[in-house]
Amino acid sequence: MKRVCLVCLGNICRSPMAEVVLRRTLAERGLDVEVDSAGTGGWHAGEPMDERALAILADYGYDGSSHRARRFDSAWFAERDLVLAMDRDNLRALRAIAPPGADVRLFRSFDPAAPEDAEVPDPYYGGRQGFLDVLRMVEAASDGVAKYLEDH
Ligand code: 4NP
């Protein structure tokens, strides 16, 4: 079985939203892939998703209530086929600790409509619209990840 880990900074907004959306997208396509998420920072470890992220997910029919934040552990590279960063800072942080051969990319690089090096911007200090933008971005990228995993 393939395994994909989605990574942002705090693991309370972007990557757990992406985890919930990608898991459903893959299940709808009948793809047997394990999806999880983590943050490169550990400040929020053990906490549930940000309530604004939970609210947007709920408004669009997703349930993020079981999520608890975790910090990414470099040992996980060996147990994941793809590690996907939400932004370039987190991509850099991951590549700095990745073993040779680890497949670490930007999540939105799987969205054919996104510009090169496109990020999922941090919505933490903004309002509801930022979280809605994140949801739209992760839905589009999840579709691309699903297509990729169907072919690879
Ligand atoms: P995330 O958002 O990386 O999408 O989970 C953030 C959550 C918390 C912080 C930054 C970003 N923080 O600095 O506490």
C-alpha cells in the first residue's frame, strides 16, 4: 500500500485539512492509500485542528474532528512514498532532514492549474476566506495526487 504524508508548519490548519480532503478523494477513486499529516514545528502537538479549519471542513461535508497535531519525525521518510509540503519553507525544512531518494515535493505541484512553486498559504493569521481558499487549493491538488497515484 502507498503512503502519503502531508506537512505544514503547525499541523492544525493546512495539512490536516489536506489530509481529510485527500483521504476522501482517494477513497472515492477506490485507491488504497494511507494518508496522514504532520507539522515541521511541534508547538501544537496533541491539539485538535484549528476551529476555523474544522468549521470550513464541516461546511463542505468533511469531518476533521478526530485529528490531533503531530510533529514530523525524520524516521517517517522510510515509511512514506510521498512527503508533500504545503509551502516552500516547509519543503526546505523537510529536504534538509530527508534521506537520499526521499520523494519530497510541494503539494500544489500536483495541481496542473497552479503556477510553478505554488504554495498553500498559511491561513492562521487571517480570516474565514483564507481557510476557504485553502480548501479549494487542497481539493484541486488532491485531485492531481489521486491521478498521479493511479498512474504510479
Ligand atoms: P498550519 O498553520 O501550518 O497550516 O497548521 C499554522 C498554525 C500555527 C502556527 C503557524 C501556522 N503557529 O505559528 O502557531
